[in-house]
Amino acid sequence: MRRTALAMATALLLGGTALATAPEGDTGAATVHPELWPAAKSPAAITDAATEARIDALMARMTIEQKVGQLIQADISTVTPQDLETYPLGSILAGGNSGPNGNERSSAADWAALVGEFRAVSLQPQDNGVAIPIIFGVDAVHGHNNIPGATLFPHNIGLGAAHDPELIQRIGAVTAAEIAGSGIEWTFAPTLAVPQDLRWGRSYEGYSSDPRLVADYARAMVLGLQGALVTGRPVGPAHVAATAKHYLADGGTFEGKDQGDAKIGEDELIAKHAQGYPAAIDAGALTVMASFSSWNGVKTHGNKGLLTDALKGKMGFEGFVVGDWNGHGQVAGCSVTDCAQAVNAGLDMYMAPDSWKGLYESTLREAKDGTIGAERLDDAVRRILRVKYKLGLFDTDHVDRGDVAAVGAPDHLAVAREAVAKSLVLLKNNGGLLPIKPGAKLLVAGPGADNMAMQAGGWTISWQGTDVTHDDFPNGQTIWEGLKQAAEAAGGSAILSADGSFTDKPDVAIVVFGEEPYAEFQGDVPTLDYQPAEATDLATLKKLKAAGVPVVAVFLSGRPLFTNPEINAADAFVAAWLPGSQGAGVADVLVARADGKAAKDFTGTLPFAWPADARSPVEKPQFAVGYGLTYADDKTVPTLPEELGVDVAAMMNVENFFAGGRARAPWTLSIADAGGSRQVESAPLDSSYGLLRTRSVDVHAQEDGKAFVWSGPATFNLSGPVADMTRQLNNSFALRLDWRIDAAGTAPVTLALGGVPLDIGAMVRAAPVGDVSTLKVPLRCFADAGANLARVDYAVSVTADKGFAATLLGARVEAVGENLPCPAKAE
């Protein structure tokens, strides 16, 4: 019966960053010359003689276990307050998909309660009478984006378009007040990346490609978050510690790959990527986060020249350096549970979200046997304690954070709305269509018009931000809601029609469209060609234009993309970036008041060059950095060329289906059972009848794997547009899966390509359970079994039954130089 049910399910379902790289070694090309680096210095007010004396006295009483504990940071998903009774950890964080009690939508009060629980246990003296409070960190990168109802600002790329350091400082102060309102004292912001290749999925976390603007914003944001440091006084209750990140050159990696390698000289490294750090240090930044990335083959987490000689030496940084999510495990010779090399290089605190216990034990052993020297250990501990004292975390002068009324306060929302208006960039306004005249009948269309997730982007409630709804931000407005209110206030009207259909011809149509939410890994793309999930945006623009309706295009994106066809199809084109929760800020600029005057003019200009084709980096832009029209400009944008400049089809990954924890474009991941199919994003998901469950897991890097657990007959599919794989077939390619068999079970397991399944049960049961392994099946095996490799739409399908579980890390086709046998065709 099981075999029969499985065969039936298989027939129904099939009918109907590369893997984390192996740690790099020193190529010899990453030598640092400190004399070349800019001079900076943490302000004297970061500490004082009395504080250093208190630290001396405290460290003299600390056990080596307590000292090592200060170096370890664990994530709330894997540690409990009670664990601190045994493991004296120095820090706790909440990662992008972590929330109190497993609830990503916990309130500010819930967060404050959780922080309080951890802090209370950490303040219980151990046998030596010493108690050291934890420091709690969170990714609040565009407002306190972890909490529903918080004030959500435009992502950094939009703030870069505003070119307004004073606004940035106010945003920092608002964000700090809301973080502090939830009882937290440390944010992992600001990002000081200077992205050079916009294919990088974290480009929107960078303010600009101009390092001068990044430096100006670094100072402003640090001062906004922390306030100005004052000697002998802790950071105030409405401020939090800032983190200058990701040190260094995370925005300069080769081919825009996340966690990649910046293959550049030291002069370029300093001139383009280091300029924000002296400004942040001089402003008093209390922490710096090391980057996942490498510089000329050497991981920053293990680069002593960058962490110690340049940052702490020439740039005079006196706070502490924290790692990124298990980033130490990528250093040559390291694992996530053992990496003395990182501390010896200058890392002060490991971010060890789920590896903390093993890492604590190995670090303790290495501190005792001298692998980590006593002087280096004490320096790291002193730096961490210095920051904790500056935040007023010790019981003798504890600074109380937890004013929940600050979260989503009306004056905070007003700052966010102002920021949205200032972030908009007008690329085209032919015929002076904007601002929209009072009394106009508006048609608002497009998938982004009434979509809080699209306008908020990644790092919103969850890591990737894909499951955000309007209910998460009850004090916010979608762009549609803002436009409707503005139109009616000016004596006009507005209707919402996602597909642009109408019965009563409108005076103007506003089409809101753009990228779906994403964060790191999942945002990496092979070209700068705008490729919507469904190819309806351009058709909607053209349909409205053909009907004689003037059209305004509002483009939501985390980066400039090649959109010349869309620009040509619209009379006006607005780059709106990822504006956050206050969509009314868009209407403040686009819709005139009843008196016919615009409430606000366009002031934003491009922080990055806008591409003239799909190539990256952008060498010959369509619109240069600094471009942006205002209502005073009388400029007609001519019809733009629509040639892509590259073979997009060839670059869209016919051979790489899954890597870095996600399906690679144009392929999509779905799970299916007899109840139907569901597309998989970053959030945990069950198939329709609950027979297959999937979730993101950490194997070599943060969420680089998808875990699948079967409780009945079901399939996961990697599918996409019809692809021709005959070239790969004729050149002896194989389908390769890199995965970890978590439970082999006894039921049949099949692997299909092109809808033809082969029985891989024997191969599965021969693989080591719990360890990553590789499975290769030649493409000729599928062709011999009847698959048409000239038309492949289902590239990978794995079907199994109850008892089987596996974690997928990579799926691709690759050339093989060995004669591999074929599994039998599944019955």
C-alpha cells in the first residue's frame, strides 16, 4: 500500500551562493599596511579612569570561565535564561527569524520581559560573588523592524537618496528610542557598506556608492542611536549602542556574491570601503561587526591586519568587535564550535547563535592551554565590559530601558513619513504629469499598490520579510491608502484595481510594482534586468497607455534595475525604493493639494547609478549618481533603448537550481502532496495535507539549507521556465544534490528530472546519516528513462514517504569525468 500510494502521489505531483564555500586560506594578497589607513580615535568619553579601575577590580575577581563566557553570544532560539546559570555567556541576540517564545510577532512588552529574564539570571552572583549582566543585540536596521506597530523607515538605499545627514540623525534617535522601549540596548546598525555591484542582494542596506555620503551618514546615525558620549555618564535610557558593519568591504565582493571575496588592492579597499569607519569611530560607535566576506581570499573574521592593526590600531577603536552569524566558522582551519584563530586575530565576541555551547567549551580549553593568550583574552573582556559599563548595565548604575509607549509614537511616524517623501527620485515626468492635479480621478494599480510586504522589503518582522501583512503595522499606510486619502482631500477620487482594469476611464493611472521582499542570499541576482515574478507589470503599463490614460510608474526596489521598457511605457517614473510603513509619504509628493500646489517637491537624487542595460557593475548609466528631477525641471526623457546588453537567458542559471538556502532564479521551490502545491519562501511551511514540512536551517552558514521532513507521500520540486538541457546531456553532465540525510527511513525515495523519476533509495541508505553528502546522477540516466531534456520545466523533484528527512544545500548540473551508474527507473 505504501508503495502504491507513493507511486500515485509521484504521478500526480510530477504531472501536474553556491554551497557555503570551504574556508579560504591566506593567498598572500591580503597584507595590511596600517600606515596607509585613515587615523581615527574613539572619543575619550567612551570610558574614564574610574570605569577602568572598576573593570580592573572586576576582572581580578573573574574566573577564566566567566572571562571566556563574555566572548560568547547565543541566539534566543537556542538558549534559555536558565542556561546562563551554567554557562556565563556575555551576550544574547535575537536573529532575523527569532522572537520571544518563538513568536516573531511579539509585542515590545514581550521583548522587554524576555530581555529582563536573561538579565536577571546574568545578575545572579556566582560562587566568587561576581555577576556580569548580558548585553542584548538585535537587527533593527530600518527602524525597530522586529516589532509589529513599530516605526518603519525606508531602507538605507532610500535614505541615501535623501542626502540629508540631519534627517539621518533624527531617524537614529527615533529608532533608538523604540529599541530601548522594548528593553533592548544594542542594535546591529548602521550598515556602512559601499555596494559596487548591485546584483548583491544586500545592496539596499547600503546608503550609496559614494563613500563620502556613507561617512557623513555613519557619523549622523551613530550620534542618533547613541547620543554624544559624555565622560563619566552612561548612554541614556532612550539611546542604544550602535554597530558599524560589516567590516570590511561587504559591498565590494566579486560578482555581487553575498559572503564573497573582495578581490581588490589595499588602496581601493581603503578609499571605497573604509571611509565610514573613521567617522563612526570618531562619533563614538561602541561596537563594530566583522564581515562574513573575505579580502583577497582571507576571511575578515580571521584577518589580524584588518581587525587589530587597522581597526584597533590606526583607527583607534576602543569598543569591541563582534562577529556575524557563525562567521568565525568560515575562517581557515575553524569550525563553528572551535575557532581560536578569530579571537587571536582581534575578534572580541563570537556570534555563535546555535554553536555557543560547543564554542564555549573549546574556547575555555584554548584559553587554559594558552592557544588564546591571557593578554588577548583580557583585552577582549575589557572591551566588552567597557561597553557594558557605558550602557549602564551594571546593577550599581543600571540604566532602565523599557518605555513601550515610544514604539510607534505619532511623532516618530511623522519622521518616517518625511523620510519617505525625501527618498523619492523622479526619473521622468514628461508633459508635467506630476503633481497630479486636484479633482483628478485616479486609478491605482499594480501588485505593490496595496502591499505592505513589498514596500517594507526584507528585514521586516522576519529575516526575508516575505510574510508581512498590513496587520503588522496598524499605524502604517500602504501606498494605495495614502494616494486615496490625498486624492479625496484634493477633491478627487481613487479606485484600486490591481490589474489596471476599469469601467469609468480615469484621468491618471498610478501603477505600483517592483521587487518582492528579500534579504541576504535570497536577494542575489545574476543580472540587473528587472524580472518580476509574474510578467504583468509592463503589460499593465502598456494597456493603460493604449487606452489613452496618462500613466505614472512607481517602482519599488532594493536597487536600481534595468527598467527602460517600463520607463518608456510610462509618462512619469518614480524610484520609490523600499519606503517602509508610511506609504502616505509617496502621496505627499505625487498628489497636489486642493490649491493646485504640491505639498512637497521631489528632492531625492540617485545614490547609485541607474543602469542603461542589464550588465553589472554599471559602467555607462542611463541616469548618473546625483540625477533626480524636481517640479521646476522642464525635461523630456526620450524613448530609451531596450537592448539588454547581455544574454539574460544564458545568465539565468540553467545549471544551478538551488544554493544559499533558496531556489536560484528562474527556478522556484515548492512542496506538494495530494492536496496540491505550495511555493516555499523563507518561512516554515507545511504541504497542503501536512505530509511534508520544510524550514530553513543553518548548516555551514545562516539559513543555507532547507530541511524537509516527510510524514506521508509528498514531493519537493525545483521548477521553472522550460529549459533546454541537451547541451549538458551531450557533454556528460550529471544532476548533483548536496544534502544531508537526516533520517533514511525505509520507504522508497525517487529523484526526477524532467518529470521522470529514478529510484535512489539504495543511494540514500548508503549515505551517512547526519553528515553532508553528495549524490550524482548522470543526465543520460533520465534521458534513457524517457525524459525530454530539450524541454525541462521540473529540474529536480524528490519524492518520499513517512520516515525520510533530508536537508538540501545545493542542486545543480555539472560536468563529471567518471562513469557513474544509473539508478533504476521508479515503478
